[in-house]
Amino acid sequence: MNRPQSHSSAEAAALARYVQATRAVSAAFDATRVEPELGTGGNTVALVLQRLDIALLELDTSQRSLDAILSRAGGH
């Protein structure tokens, strides 16, 4: 049996995860706009892009999770 409180808790956790993922994407994107330091080679750029890819994947996953929870809570 699902209680309204458990729905609310799951929704809050999913929303918090989504917000955190959104912030991570924003921070990772901002990092792509910074000029790499001279002499660091392509490794720094590759790491920044990898961080952005990971953040985007987490954003997608968190959004799907939130959508599923909200859909179940709404009876859809």
C-alpha cells in the first residue's frame, strides 16, 4: 500500500536529484567556456568534456526518474 507521505518523500528526493543534476550540468558547461591553461595539453579539455557528458547523463536519468514518479503519483 502506497501512502501519500511515501509519494511525497519520493517526489522530494527525485526533485532534489534533478535540481542537483541541473546544477552539475550548469557547472560543467561553465567549465567548457574557460580557456585551458597553456601547457596542459588536451587532457584538461577532455576531462572537462567528460564531466559534461556525465552531468548530462545524470540529468537525463534524474528527469526520467522524476517523470516516472510524478506519473505514478498522478495515476497516469
